[in-house]
Amino acid sequence: MRKYVRTLNVIYDFEIDNWEVALFRGAVVEALGSSSNVLFHNHTEDNNLRYAYPLIQYKRQGRKACIVAVEQGADTIGQFLASGRDTLRIGNREVSCEVGQIRPSRILVQTWQTPFQYHISRWLPLNAKNYALFSNLKETEERKNFLEHILKGNLLSMLKGLNIWLEENLTVKITSLPESFLVRYKNVDLMAFNVDFETNLSIPANVGVGKHVSVGFGTIRLNKKAKTEQPEQEKATSDNHNTIT
């Protein structure tokens, strides 16, 4: 099954640090108050979690605060854009809530005969169980194969959240695996990775996979260094990552 997926990137004029992304989400939710749609915060009215792929994701893009809204989220984001908020409070500072750019996009999500090259930043693939398994692997190739399996599962989970079910086999290959690094979220240190990979799946720009997607972790972008080397058949489609069709 293939499907056109809509995204809306809303980039604000104020800058934030990576650790402030969660504060940015909190500021948006607080500004909307009790009227906010569940997609803004992924909590239901009875204070349970919405266990589904986040359709509104808060990020840092080019140092600027950014919201990436996907499918239904692209319709819902209008609730905040129309709220008339002039300022937001990010932690202890007040920022002007002025939109710098709005980038709508529509991309055909499906598998192709030849792969795309992507980069995923601040990816959190490991939970408590697979962290122990990963730590016991000593060889680089073993670790790469282990993470490839997790990344494939992350991509399939994203597709499920977008109501896309593949009929063809999804291929994933990590092409660059630098050393891991620690990031802190909710006072817990987590192992993160910046990874280059290739897959036969066309992926909407700036969406996230893995843990804590809603606050900017695991953001996927086309690998600009490899983009010019992509096959002609896919190159035309990959250019649609930032094109309205």
C-alpha cells in the first residue's frame, strides 16, 4: 500500500536549545489551555497516554523552534496558529511567538527499487531491555545489525501510525554509525545516536522515529551529501520532500 502523506513545518523566529524543546511543547499546551486537542500533548481527558504515533512533533530546526505536523496534525495545528498568541514562556524567558516560515509538503510514501540516503539525529533506539543486549555486543558489525533491526521496527511503527501497510519488503542498512552520546530527558541520561542509513522507503522530511519523537528526538532528513548520488527514479520523488503537489 502506498499513500500521499501531508506535513506542515512551522518554523518560528526565536531560537531554542535542544533541552528547551520539551519546554516549548509545554508552552504551546499551556497557551491553548484545556481546549487543546489531544494531538498537541498526547494525553487523553482521563490523563492517560495516547499510545499512537505523534502527529504533532516539536523540534529545533536550524536553531529555531519548529513544529512538524503530520496528516491530521497538519489540520489540528491551525488551532494554535489561530490562537493569536503574541508571546510564549520557554522556561524562565518570554519569547515572541512570531512565525518565520510555514512549509507545507506532500510526499508519496512507498517502497522503491533502489534506496534513499537519510540521516537520523538524536535517535533513541534503546529501552532498558535492548540496552542490556546492545551493551553485551562487542563487535561493531553486531551492534550495527542490532540497531538496523530496531530502526526497521521504528519505521514500521511510524507507517502503522500513518495507516500505511507495506506489501513489499522494507530494507534498512546503516551506512555510518558514529559513537553514541548521552542526552538528558526528564532527569534521565539516555544513549543517543546520529546515524546515516539507507532504505527503500520514501520518508516525509523532518518526521521522527524511536523514543520521545514528540520532543525532537530521532528526526529524519535526507542525507544532503548523498542526495546527488541517488538513482534518477528516486531522485525525482525525494525532491518532493519539500514540495507541494
